[in-house]
Amino acid sequence: MLVLSKCWITLWRNLMSSPTKTPQTLKELLDLIPGEKKEIFEQLEPGVRVYLVNHRGMNYGLFVNPPGRPNLFKTETILKYSEGLKLFKKLKLPVFSFVDTPGADPRVAENDKGMIRELNELAMNIMDYPYFKMGVVHGRCYGGASIVCFPYFFGGQPVVALEGSNIGIMGNQIISKLLSSSKRLHAVWEMNAAMECDDLSDYVDVGLIEKVMSVDEFVREFRHRLDWLRLGDSVDAVIHS
């Protein structure tokens, strides 16, 4: 009986300490983010969702690319980010951006809509945003779409990534296919790709992201940062706490 009790205790401890899995759906991701959420601009491009969030009396803005979706960066996507930033700027809110996108839609139709112009405008809106802004990679982060991570050289806080995320110019499979017709270029790419670190430690080393975190580590730190913002402490205190 004593042995059986010990087995149940061990099983209970294992269940209680099992790490939270990376969210696979929008609901799972939103459940990890504290606060009561109200979606805005619902009628616009669904590749990014925009929310006004209230957490313990403090409001903040939230951009989310839904997990498990294509989330190609289209002209309409860029416009939605810009509209969200304009609203949050009027409300003087801190903003968080959760990123999972394979990058820009390469089709000619998007170029005809003025994608490059709108992307430049979005970059300016991000740089001009005067309040706390921070990006979190929770899946893919490729190409020019990475600007919605609010990188530090755009005035953002250090970017963090959840374990299992992928960051780069584009997906390795796509690069390999594009270079397959040239043995020389493909060989050069494979040599360079071999030096990349699956855990993104090379990105951490050069300062492009601050750290790679488990879901549980991130949830704790995210709540901590929200509490600092809610209490009105300085941005430096938020970063270095």
C-alpha cells in the first residue's frame, strides 16, 4: 500500500511539473496571455489579430499571428498593423506583438497594391511609436515581416522567442529548392546553413534576440513585465528586472 501511494505521489508530481506545450491554436496562445481581450478590426485581414487588453486595470495593445495558419504578410496585413499602431498610439498604450509568419507574399498582385510603400510606412510607424513595444516570436519569423517583432533598432525592447521558433530570411526548404539548379550556390548555402544553431543561440550571441524561452518561462516573465508596466516603473526596470 505504501509503495502504491509513493507511485501516485510520483505520478502527481510529474503531471504538475510537466512543461506547457507550445500553443498550436489561437485560443491556446490567447489563454497564455493575461487579461480580458477585446478584438478590434475583426473585418480586416485575419493573418494578424488585434486586441485591446485589460489586465488588472491596465490596458495594453496586442498583435497576434494565429498559430498553425499560413499568415503570409500581405498588403492588407501591413495596413492592419498600421491601423492598430495608430489607435494604440492615440491611447498611449504599451504594445506586444506575437509573431508567426513565413514572410511577405511574393505574388505580383501584392506588389501592384503597393506593398513596399506600405511596408516602409509601417516601419516608420513602428519607429515613431513612443511607448513600450516588444515582440515575441512563437513560430516562424522570416524576411521583412520581422519588423513586426519591434526590433531594438526600431526602438523596441529586446525580442524573445519561444523554444522551437525559426528565424531567418526564409525557410531552409525554400532556400534549398531555389538554389537546387546551381550546385555551387547550393554547396555554399549548405556550408553556411551547417553553422546555424537550431536553438537560435547564434541570434542571441549577435544580439538580434535576447533569449529563447520555454512557454512556462515566458508566461512568468510576461506577467512580471506587465506588473512593472502596471505599477508605472521605468522601461529600464522592466528590461533589467
